[in-house]
Amino acid sequence: MLGFLAARQAGLDDPLRLRRAESTRRVLSLTLNPDRDVDRIHGNGINAIDIDAVEGRYMLSGGADGVIVIYDLENFTGKLQYTCKAVCTVGRSSRYVHKFSVETVQWYPYDTGMFVSSSFDKTMKVWDTETLKPAEVFEFEGNVYSHHLSPIARKHSLIAVGTKNPKIQLCDLKSGSHIHVLQGHRAEVLSVRWSPRYEHILATASADSKVKVWDVRRASSSLFTLDQHNGDKSKAASEAVNTAHNGRVNGLCFTGDGLYLLTTGTDDRMRLWNSATGENTLVNYGKVCNESRKRLQFTVSRGCSPEFVFVPCGSSVAVYALHTGELVTMLRGHYNNVDCVEFHPDYQELYSGGKDCNILAWVPVLRTSDVEEESKSANQAAAGQSAVNPAFQDAWSSDED
């Protein structure tokens, strides 16, 4: 690290290289933080979590009990040990609460004033964060397994929805109606994801073992269907043609740059695909345990070199190197199966939720100098001194002063 700092100081390296090196070091040192707790609100398993992309401060969680919780991740106590408090809850006593299990929650990408949830009660609700009331409710014929808003879209406001019906629904936030249907799958659609690179590109995964990539501007069929054998007919002779996995495909995740697509299936395999060509890169991750009959929420790091994949694996979280398939480590701490993980790119932290009703925070181990800095700030706060950076202090004064 000293070499990177010296090179940066001398102008030999660009700032991005130093940032990548430090981000990678932090991800490799992730551990369960004994000083940080997350309020335990859910009375049943946690199916989905999401951190807002605007401030990186608020986290959503959706549970099998139908409850939705918003947490504040910021530490204003000035102490090392703190609890991420639940700011507000859509609990069982609310008249607007989902009747059954909440499967997916997502913040509106540009503003924390709105978020979207979908449930096995066959509805998807668009919520006003201020009032905790649904501004719009979309109803479907079957259970809703997954939905996704594009993180980059400027020309459309579509929500892709995967349900028990093989047809993928596209709902428009502006008009509040179902405007389009994508047909091609033959079983329930378990996961849907928009590309973070091209706003009209959508990937869908189904229980029919297939993953399709669509351009929603086209009225015709999908752009291509992922084939684990890359078109080799001899290898595919004993299996269905153009299948991504030999079982239900229940997990999708693009890399941060949108160049690659990761898929997981109940065949205990994870595969990495070129998202432009649909080619299987043949990276071998080994056996990736996957017994989930529903959507599995996994994630990829951002800003590291190399990038890492975080995948629920039983009661642990497996960490793999993205392009080599090497198992880097297993994060153990849950008492029951892990159902969802979410990476915080600003601080290189990881949050995981499971059937034990807990959300755990995995935080990089601080270096000695960082620990001294943290304790100094805590002492200042205890002594009544301001631990806030002067640049962020309020310098406003009135005419009376």
C-alpha cells in the first residue's frame, strides 16, 4: 500500500489504481463486525434487502412475514459500537401491508422518496416513503417472484416483473399500467435484471432452465438464449437445447460494468456469461450449494481488482474471485440459511439476511492507524468536542450575531 501511495504522490499512478487497491484490501478483510448490530424487527426469514444508491445510507428489507423495514446505516453516536436503527416499518398492523411473503424490495434508483416491493400475494406496490402508503398497486394472476427497476434508465420508467406466469410483465411507473408482455419462457420466471450498461437490455431466468436476454424495444422474440454448451450439439445431446443450467435458474446478477452476467441454478452451479454475445466463459466455481425454490439474491463487488462474487451457500456466504472461480473465503455467522446479500460499494461492506430473522453486517478489518483514529474521534465526542469534519460543520450565522 505504501508503494501505491508513493506512486500516487509522485504522480506516477492515477487515483483510480490506488482506490482499487484499497477497495480490494478491504473486501479481502471482510469479517462479522461485533460492534455493529441491525435492529431485529422481522418475526420470520428475510428474503430481500436493498441499499439506496443516492446516499448509500438507507437499507430496505422484506420478510417472509410480509413486513418491510427501513434502516438507517449511518453512525451518529461517535462510538465504535452502535446499532443500525429501524427508521420506519410497514408492519402487520398496517392496513397496506403485504398479506404474504415479500420476495423483492428495491429503492427507486434516483430518489429515496419511493421504493417498490413485490409479494406472493400477487401484487407489486410502489410506496411513498414519507407516508408509507402505496402510491400505486399492480395486480397479477400469480405469485410475484421478482421485479427490477433499471438503475440507469432515462428514456423509460419500466419495471420488469417475473411471476408464476411464464410471460414477463413490463409495468410503466408513469401510466400505472401493464404496457407490454415478453413471451418465450415455458415455466415461472424466478428472476429479472436490467443491464447496468444499456437501459433497454433485460435478462430473465426461469424454472424451465433457460436464461433469455431481451431488447425491450423490439416487438419480436428475445435477442438470444444462453447456452451452457456454447452451441456444441454433441455435448448437449442428452440435455435440452439452449439451457443455461440443468435445473431451475433462480439467480441473476450483472457485473457493475454490465459486461458480464452471472447465473445460479438448482444444479449447484454458477456460470459467468459474456452479456454481449451470450457466450459461456466456462469459469469453474465448483459446487455452489443452491436449494432455494425461489429467487436467490446474490451480488458482485464494485471498484475492486479483481472483482468478487458473494453468494448465499447454506448458512454461510461464499466469496469467489469473479474471473478465476477461486473460492476466496466463507463468511460464517448465521444460524440458518442465508437468502440474500447486498454489497455497499461506498464502504466495501456486505449485509446478509437469512431465515434466522437476522441481518448481519460484514465490515473490513481496520488497520492499526484506523483504529487509533476511530478511538480518537470517540474520545473527542465523549469530551464534548465535535468529531465532525470542519468542512461539514454549519458555518451559517444570522444578522443578529
